[in-house]
Amino acid sequence: MIQRFVFSGTGGQGVITAAIVLAEAALYYGELNAVQTQVYGPEARGGAARSDVIIADAEIWFPKVLEPNVAICLGQQAYDRFSGVVRPGGIIIVDSHNVRLQKTISSRQFQLPFHETVMTEYGTIQALNMCMLGALVRLIPIVSPDAMRQVISDRFDERFRQTNLSAFELGCNLVKESVRTF
Amino acid sequence: MSAPTRYAERKAEPNIRFLQGNEVCAEAAIYAGMRFFAGYPITPSTEIAERLSERLPQVGGTFIQMEDEIASLAAVIGASLTGLKSMTATSGPGFSLMQETLGYAIMTEVPCVIVDVQRGGPSTGLPTHSSQGDVMQVRWGTHGDHSIVCLTASNHQDLFEMVIDAFNIAETFRTPVVVLIDEVVAHMREQVRMPEEGEIALTERLVTAVPRDVDYHPYFPREDGRLPMSNFGGDHRYNVTGLVHDMWGFPSNKPNVADELIHHLIHKIENRKRMLVRHKEYNVDGAEIVLISYGATARSARHIMENRRAVGMAVGMIELQTLWPFPNELIRERCKDADYIVVVEMNMGQMVHQVEAAVDRPHRVFLSNRVDGAMITPNNIKNLIRVIQGKGV
């Protein structure tokens, strides 16, 4: 089993943090191997940001993702860049506020209201990445939600822990049924 | 010591961590006993300084952010002379600035470790992208005839060991050691098993037995050729200079003194190659194609080696972990039966020339490279192999 994820958006949206949380959950609690890499520009915020995660039950040599099984696109630019390279049968998850979908034939697309959900609840988009992770692990059950909750609790200090955990639950609730890709 | 690969059994393993390569460098250095770091943070090595600024005070060490890289290595040399295992970390632009002081450390025989996390160059180049363009700079960047030790790694478990090895070699041979990694390994996160205390042997400094107030000769070798040190500012007064010096450490321009010193500086490394060379090899026996790689590109090479073997091709691989001194004899011996040798690196060809010089029938050697800042992919290597075999891409 090998699953390749691309998390993409703009700098400051938390795509790199989200990727690390997923990889840690798989490694620490999922009894799987995980490797995470990132691509970013010299800017602190605003440039295109991307992080790759590979989760497998074997050794991982080449650490980058060229053709993802799952692409998470939090912006239009990211969607335009990655929607075409997702593997056949793969999954694209986008934020409905930021991305207008194109038709695809080889992958399934899920447009979910992350931006709207966290804005309504907190008035800021800080925890959008955790909301997205909630939906992701409900949709693709590669790591258990409990493992994710544990990593989120361990990773963030008190100021952010509760918000991140509740944003994660909001994300879980956005998805009714999971799909299997592996 | 290696990371467990049977993932279902790993829950029993408590010391697994998910770290960036830079963080591994910092943790391994502390494990090795490094207690002084002076540096000037630079992408993509910044996380080494960042983590050490937090970790060193916790273990009674000292962290200084200097005004630039020239001062950073100068401070490291000073601290090492007083008895502390010392380190700095930088990237290409900073490593260029360190060349002068690197030569000083070589000439004065001060143990220290320099981590160079390669990024795209020349000049400020591509700060957040990967490259392996500093390989020859490590070897020849500082002026004058000299030798240097350079280690690298392609995964975090090896990196942990290489950093410790770097300190052990630095202390044993009284020489600066460069740990040369690249942006991919430095920023990639993967599992690493943190060894227990005492699990990996550490080499401590050889300190002189000459009592206080008795004449100590800083450059007078013992019978085994090693030079015991005395903590500067401690029991003995002695001179340290970048000029050619005699066994008292004082400048000399006598031809025999200069001749002996230069021979000593080079021979202490080149004559002990067998102790210094570390490498890994996979399926080299019977291989028609041998891939030679190091650092992050070795991951792409390993990937395509396994992939090609799965379709029945006889592909083997040598991963270099010691880049300098270059293991000529090993490469010559292990590649003697191969039809083709493909050197995989992210530069316009640096190690490939070393390999060509090492093997017989050098027309067998090909270069698979990439210099656009992106990591070389397994397919890039596969396509070159197809071209070599006349199959077309």
C-alpha cells in the first residue's frame, strides 16, 4: 500500500503543518511509514506553498510526489496546477470558497466549505487546515481520527489546542461517507 | 543501528521521532558531545541554528548568533581550541565566506564540524531549492594544498550516525570535517530512531599528559602520529598560527619544516582512507549497470534500481557516504565488471570526474543530472539508462 498526498495552497494557510500532522499520525499511531517534504518560495507569506506526504507500509525512497493519489487544493492556482496530474481514480479535495471546479473524468472531486465553516465558527481562517484534515481522514480512512486528535493535542500548545481540535471535528462532520482509494 | 522497517512491530519502539534532517543534525551533534555552536542562520540550514539555540542551553552548552559566517567559523575554531566540541552550519553563500577560516582550521589542525546544506547556486542562487553544487568547493574551496574529510547521508538514520562520525573523525585526526547535505534531506521529515546514551561510541579529545608549567609542543606528534592537545588558555602557553609552523607552533620558513607539515596535513587523511571511507552498496555483484550516487539523489537512484530490478534488469548501486577522501580503490574494484556506470548528482558533473578517474575504461561512465532546483526523479535516471542502451525514451 502506498498513498501519495499533495497539500497545496498559498503560504500562511497551514498546508505544511497539515501535512506534518497527517504524516505523524500515520507514523506514530498508524503503524505505517511516512515521509514529508515541502516546496516553498523565499516569501514568508503569499507565495505558493506545497507539501508532499507519502504514506506506505514499506520503505520510501524517492520522497517527492509527482502524481498524487490525493490532492488537496486550498486555492485556484493550486487546483489548476495539480488537478491534471492526480492519478486515475484519485481524489481532489478543494475549498468551495476559493476554488472553481473544472470537469474531470479520471478523478473524483470533493468541494467542501472549509472557509465558510471556520469563518462562521471562529471569525478567522486560522484553523482552516485542521478542518480540512478532519474531512480528509473521514473521506480517506488511512489514519484513524483518534490518532489525528492525539497528534493535534500533542503538537499545539494550549492557546491553539482547543480551536484546532474543534475545527478538526467540524471537518469530520462535513463528510458523511468515506471512499476507499487503496 | 537502523530504523525498523516492519512497521506493524514498531509500536514497541519508543525512540522513534519524526524529524527534519536539520533537526537530526542538531540532535546528533548534541549526542556527539558538541557544546559550542556559532553560526549565521541561512536557508536551508536555518533549522539547525534554530533548534540548537533552544537545545544547547538545556545541556549546558553555548549558542552564539554571529555577525556573519567568517566570524562564525572563527568563533568555532577558538572554542574548539579551548576544549569544546564545536560546530557551525551554513549553506553555499555562507560556506564561500568560510573558506578562509576553513584553511586556518586545516593549517592549525583544530577539530571542528561544518554542516553545509547545499542550495542552488552560484551566489545567492535558489535559496529554497536543492542542489549538490558544493562538492568540489568542499574539496578545493580553500587555497593551498590540503586534504579534507567530507561525509554525507541520504536518510535521517544514516545522517544521525554521520554527524557523530564527523565529530569522532575531527577529534581523532585534528581536522575540520564537513557534513555535506542538501535541501531535500535537510527539510524532509522522516522517521529516525534516537539511539540510547552509550549506544554509539564517541571519541573524546586526546589531551596532553604534559604537566602544567612544563614545555608543551602543540605540533609534536606521539609515536602513533597523533597530536595531543592542551586547552588554550589553560595549563600551557603556546602559539597558534596559519603560517607554516614548527612543533612549537611558531612561524618558520625552513624548507624542511614546510615540506614535513604539508606532507603531514595531507597524509594524515589520505593514508587513512580505509578508516574514513563509508559507503553502502546494493546488488553490485553481477550488475550490468552500476548507479553511483550520494545524498538525496541516492534516494532517486535506489528507487529506480528497485524498480528496474523488478522488471529483470541487472542494476546495482553504490551510495557514497564519504565523499572526501574519495574512495578511488573501492570504486575501481566494485565497478570493474559493469557495462555502464551512471553517476547521479544534482550538478553539472562534479563527482562524475572522480569516478572517471577512478575506473578503468572510463568511457563506461555517464552522468545523470539535473540543475533546475527540483530533485532528480527516478524517471530522469531511467530515461538516461534507456538512451545508453539504445532503446530510446
